Amino acid sequence: MKIGFFGPVQVPPPEVVETVAQEFAGGSVRDLLAALGFGPEQVWFLSVVRGDERLAPDDRVCAQDELSIMLVVGGG
């Protein structure tokens, strides 16, 4: 799994990201974010993207995915 962080998101320590990227066998986006150290209340403020698709917290991810994680920001 490849995990990239973009924008003003709090990035977990590099060793945590590396371990999760190597060992996360699959599960939901919510499971992935928890493995990275994000609390359940933070799930709604983070956007996880695979390719051009924004994933919901209960969508499944697998070890072969390339994911981008960013802070959800609105404006108007």
C-alpha cells in the first residue's frame, strides 16, 4: 500500500506510516485511519482518495491501493 498526505493534515510519524503501509492487509477506511493513529472523531474531517474516487469511511481498501489522505476543506 502507498499512502500519501496532502495539505494541512497532521501526518503520523514516518515509522507508523511505513508500518501501516507494509502490514495493513485490508479493511475499511475507518480501520486504516485508526491504524494510522487518527481518532474516530477525525474520520469525518479527512478525505481518503483512491485514484479519482473519494472513499467513504466504510469503503474497503486493500494492500495494493495507492491512497491520498487530506483534510476536508470547504469554502464559499
